[in-house]
Amino acid sequence: MNTKKEVLSTIFSRKSVRNFTDKKVSKEDLELLLKAGMAAPSGKDRRPWDFFVISNKEILDKMAEELPFAKMLKNVNHAIIVCGDSDKSDYWFLDCSAATQNILLAAEAMGLGSTWTAAYPYRERIEVIKKNIEIQKNITPLNIIPIGYPKGIEERKDKWDPSRVHWVE
Ligand SMILES: Cc1cc2nc3c(=O)[nH]c(=O)nc-3n(C[C@H](O)[C@H](O)[C@H](O)COP(=O)(O)O)c2cc1C
């Protein structure tokens, strides 16, 4: 097994997936995504995150209706909401972003599809989420990640741009 090749291949093949089949994701696989999320680095190792795994279609449909940039929640069976506690760390949204990227990459490696859909910093999106699930006051949702099996093939984007690299030698 060439781990280096596999990791790089996952990084380079990850893409946002917004169309999903009806197939449900097992609890073991959802938990594996969360383990990947919690393996992320965090400032001062504070780990100021909480993860809500929503597998309730009624709640997902409601949020799809109310969140204009997360309409794909209507067509998926699961979503992970990555939340952070600003009382625990000023870096909460950075730490939670690292956790999110780990989840997106783990999903790609597992043949699952996902997309980062933003909640923070939009007050109205945060309110919609807080209205639909019970979250403690000091905890802020950073994003909602729909998780499912991809329907069709979505293309990855090639973003390599050497003009953005500045070699200092
Ligand atoms: C901070 C952040 C916020 C995003 N918010 C949304 C969103 O609200 N809705 C959505 O459909 N995609 C959202 N995306 C996904 C981007 O549109 C996507 O990553 C970008 O178009 C690049 O495509 P790729 O992920 O396939 O490489 C977001 C991505 C990031 C990093």
C-alpha cells in the first residue's frame, strides 16, 4: 500500500458533491468521519468543537427550505453540523475549519460525497440552524455538511496556479 499516493490522490480528487442517491450511510461510517474531524489540529490543543449528526429527514427538509445555499439538504439523508465554542478558544472557527476539511477528505476517501455549506458568519443562517436543533447558547454552527453517496460523477476542479506561488530562496 502506498499511503503517500493514496492521501494525495484523495486530496486531489475531493470536490463538492451536491447530488446524492437514496442510500443511507452507516453509523460506523458517520462515526469514522467524526473521528477524522477530531484528528484535526487545534490552537493550544483546545479542541473547541461539537458535531451534530442529523439523520432526521424532517429537520433536513426544514433546513433546506430555510437555507438558500444549502438546498441539497433536501436530497440527502445525513448532515454533519460542525460547531465551535468561542468560550473555549478564539481560534474556534479556524480549528473547526481544519476539522471540516478532514471530514471532507475522509468522505472522499470513503466514496462519500459532501459539501461545506456555510453557516458562520451569517447571523440568519446560524439562527435557522439554532431554531431547528437544540444547541447551547455559547456554541456557534460553522457549517452544515451534507453526507451521502454521490449520484452521478462530479468533476474535481484543477486549481493549481503557479502565479500564486512566491518562491523566496
Ligand atoms: C467557507 C466555505 C463556504 C462555503 N459555502 C457554501 C455554501 O453555502 N453552499 C454551497 O453550495 N457551497 C459552499 N461552499 C463550497 C464551495 O462553493 C466550493 O468549495 C467551491 O466552489 C470549490 O469547489 P470544490 O469544493 O468542488 O473544489 C463553501 C466552501 C467554503 C470553503
